[in-house]
Amino acid sequence: MIISGKELSAKLKAEMAEQVATFPARYGRVPHLVVILVGDDPGSVSYVKGKAKASEEVGIRNTTIRRPDTISEEELLGMIAELNADDGVDGILVQLPLPKHIDEDKVIAAIDKSKDVDGFHPLNVAALWQKQPCTLPCTPKGIIKMLKSAGVVLQGSEAVVIGRSNIVGLPVSKLLLDENATVTMTHSRTKNLGEVTRRADILVVAIGRPKFVTADMVKDGAVVIDVGVNRDPETGKLCGDVDFAAIEPKASVITPVPGGVGPMTICCLMENTIECFLHRVKQA
Ligand code: NAP
């Protein structure tokens, strides 16, 4: 079974659009997401366009602010302070990566926690690890939704995650743990990686290396979630971290690249924006 993130996200976005359509009558306005794009990295430009398109589909107001990569850290922090103070803004997203002269951690921490639609603010991260209410990071949240939509049993399953980044590997491991999976986290220093991954009922791969996971690393019938977004060095086309053609016949469930985790990440960003909006309007 191939889980289409494209189809699942289309269904969820249509449901969100119906919900958002009721907001002007109930709350006097729709959610407002502000995306800040620094520089003109083609990958970042394309991600930001995708976020604006999804916002339009769902009925969320989207403002994209573009600044050259010469912007100073002080200027960027000043913009964030203004957006934090603006009652008409519900979500603030600074597209990463930022130019080297800007401290990303400082920028993320400057965003008001209640408008942190990416779920990267240290207080949101702490809340996730303490099982407190929080905004969940979009990619891990989307992965759990995909697994559940496919009816994958998480409780008691052996889950192996490759990669331990703050945005994918670490939080998805925590979410799987919260679903009562038995989680093993692996990384570039893991010895005998294949031995570990072959144990996995559920294998989540977030490394950033084209087709790194080969068929011999995967158990028959495993569920394989491919987070990677890479260019295939041979064809130049988008590909994941998993050798899809070789693993698909062996896996019980697998996600494609493109059209898998990527669309679900954007879908969860829309959901987070609505959640932040509702939290704010209900408090007002
Ligand atoms: P990252 O911050 O670069 O982290 C990569 C992780 O992979 C690190 O923990 C690293 O281990 C591990 N790793 C690297 N080489 C390895 C190896 N040979 N064996 C085992 N582990 C290895 O990457 P990221 O931000 O998590 O992103 C990973 C991939 O997912 C990228 O392709 C990115 O574009 C993609 N991504 C996709 C989405 C989406 O929505 N589809 C969202 C986010 C990211 P160490 O910690 O030991 O260095």
C-alpha cells in the first residue's frame, strides 16, 4: 500500500476550508499566517509558494514578506517583534535556513510561542517532551496522521527512526513513543545500522541522502516512511532517502517522494495556523 500524502492532505484541506468558511460569521475574520522569506534560495522560494497556495485553498489569509539575505539579525528580530504585537496576525513562520550571519535559534525563540505555527519555539519543544498542550512540529505531526490513516498499529510496534534532527527525527521519535511504540533512534554514528533497521515494524527515515536505505535494510512487511527530499544524482529528479522501487514490493505500507510526507507537512501547517487562531480568538 502506498500512502498518498497528496490525497490525504487534499481531503484534510477540504475539511479545513469548510471550517474556516464559518470563521468570518463567528469570529469576524479568518486566520492570518505571515511567512518571512530571507534571500532567494530556490528550495525555500518553492516551499514558501507551496505554503501560500495551501493557505489559499484553505481560506487562510497569507502574507509573505520577502527580504534580501543582507538583512541584519536586528532588523529581522524587529520585524518579528512587530508581528508578535499585531493582533491581526495568528501565525508567524520564518523560512529556514537563514543566512549564516543570523542566529536561527535566536530568531525562533523571538517568535511569540502562541504564534509559533512551526512548533519550533523552545517552549513548544519543552511542552512536547513534557506531554503538555503545544503546537506540534508539522512534519512529525503529518507522519503520525499518515500512519493512522493507513490503519498502522503503533502501540507495541518496534519503530526505528533514522536521523535525530530537531525538526524531524527527535520529535517524531517522541510522538511515536507517545503512541506506545518501542522506539529506537539512530544516526550517523550508529553501528550496524542495517541490523537495527531490519528489526523495525515501522521505519522512519529522515537523513537527506538519496536512496540511502536499501531493500536489505528493511524487514518484509515493514511500514516505511520516507521524509527525505533529494535530487537523484542520476536522473536529477526528486527522490527520497529510501530506494522506493526496490523496497515498495517488500513493504506493507510506504510513502512516495514526491507526494508523501511533503504535502502532509504543509497540511499540518494549515492545521496549526487554525489552532493558533482559535486559541487566540477564544482567549480574546
Ligand atoms: P538534518 O538536520 O541534516 O539531519 C540529518 C540526520 O540524519 C542527522 O541526525 C544525521 O546524523 C543523520 N544521518 C546523516 N547521515 C547518516 C547516515 N549515514 N546514517 C545514519 N544517519 C545519518 O536533516 P533533517 O532536517 O532532519 O532532514 C532530513 C531530510 O528530510 C532532508 O532530505 C530534508 O530535506 C527532508 N525534510 C523533508 C520534510 C518534508 O516535509 N518532506 C521536512 C523536513 C525535512 P547525526 O545527527 O549523527 O549527524
